[in-house]
Amino acid sequence: MPSLNSLRALEAVARHLSYPAAAEELGVTPAAVKQLIVKLEDALDKKLVERRGRGLALSETAMTATNDLSLAMRHLTDAVRGMRESRDTKRLIVSVESSLATTWLVPRLHDFCFRHPNIDVLIDSSQRIVDLKRSDVDVAIRYGVGTDPDLITHQLFEDCVAPACSPTLAEGPLSSASLDQLPGVPLIHWDIAKLPWATQARRWFDWSEWARREGISNIEAGSGLHFSDYGMAVQAAISGQGIILASKPILHDQFDAGLLVLPFANSSTKTGIGYDLVMTKQADDRPEVMAFTDWLRSVSH
């Protein structure tokens, strides 16, 4: 038999038709993936992957094997998951966007760990959208991402966005609480457009879109501080460096503690989208997943 790593590489390349995309999934470099494919071709004495224009194409030999390889990989994943679940201590992997983890989930997580000491929680805070059907991730918390009929989705809460700032800024430059004052106040931006899951969410956290909805034309919507991480943008707002478009449910603790305030009356907007808890149907039947989802739904209301 050829090496399992080379077979995994072929299965990933067959799905993505891209060395970089397959490499990201497997956690190695594109060069390493290509080398595994070459070794597999040498072992089989068959051409498997070919360059076609600027992309990749599978040979007829590879195409005949990809369905069986995908099925085999799923069986291996299920087998490993079964062995993992046989332990007295369960492990739960939760995929969540890093800023949501920092500002909302992690401060509450100690309560779940206290209630369920036999469940170890691993937070996967990468920005990519994990394929729950092909990964070890048990549960994902997603924002503004389309549904999948093969997955179970529970809405945690609908988002509500409003301009927010520190009390010091609200009591100083924004003391009269008028939107006309915005041109003189630094804007804090979350560059959500660069994130892979931001298709629907982009318009709610973009100052240009917000100004258009509010009918404000005298602000430089692109100026100010820019952050790729929402948690950093929030910290900049708390320290008085400007005003941010805040997710009120996610930043509930910061508002409750008085670290952030809403300087403008009637400026909150419900987005119609929100944060969803997503899992496979198989994962939903497992006790540790049920315990986490029940807890998460209770603390989000």
C-alpha cells in the first residue's frame, strides 16, 4: 500500500483542484502536497494530477478512485472519532471566529467547564469556514453564513449593530449626541471584507454602508483606524481612540460594565442575521455535544 499521507493528499487535491487549498486543509505546504502526489504517482506508475492551463486536472486513473478515497477517509475519521469518544473524558472541538471567541465565548466558558468537568473543550479560532462533514470539529458558531441541509442549525441570537464608544469620548467630543458630530471623530473599522465568511455580514460593519443607510454624506467613511481582528477594534474603542460599529449582543458585557456606551439615541439596527450554532446530524446525537449546545443556548438568551 502507498502511504496514507499520499492518499490523503490525492483526495484533498481531487476535491480542491488546487495545491494551496489542499495544503491549507492538511496543514502542510503546497510543495509538500505536490511531493506526496509525485511519490504516489511513482508508487503506482500512473499519472494522477496534471497541469491544465492555470489550474489542475485529474487523470482518468485518479478520477476513478476519488469517490472510494473520499469514502475511505470518512470511515477513518469516524473510526478515530469513535476511539476518542471511548475515553472517560470527552473532547469537544468548537470552531469559532477569533473575535467572537475573545469578546463573548471565552469569558463564559468557565461556567461550562465547571458544570461539565469531564468534557475538555478545544477552541479552534481560525478565520476559515471549517467543513464539519470532513473535519474533527464538533460544533461551529457562525455569523451570516448560509445554511446547509445536511447540517443542524440553532440560532443563538439575532445581531443588532450600533455606533459605540468609550464614556470619555461620549462625554467629551460627542456630548451633544448628534450624528452631525461624526465628521470630527475618528472611526474605528473592522475590515470584515477580508474575511472568508463575511459575505452577508459585510454591509453591517462597514461605515460607508452605515452612512448610506443613515443618510449621512459628510463623513470620510474610509478614514480612521483599521483592524482585521474585531477584538482589537473593540479594545481601541474602549481606550477612547474612536467610535466603532458595535455588535450589541456580543459586546453585552462591555456595555454592562460601562466600558462602552451608545452616544446616539435610536441608532441601533437589527441586521436580520445572527450567530448560529451549527453541527452535523451525527454530532448532535453525542452527549457532550448536546451538553454544550444546551449550555450555549441558555447563556445566549
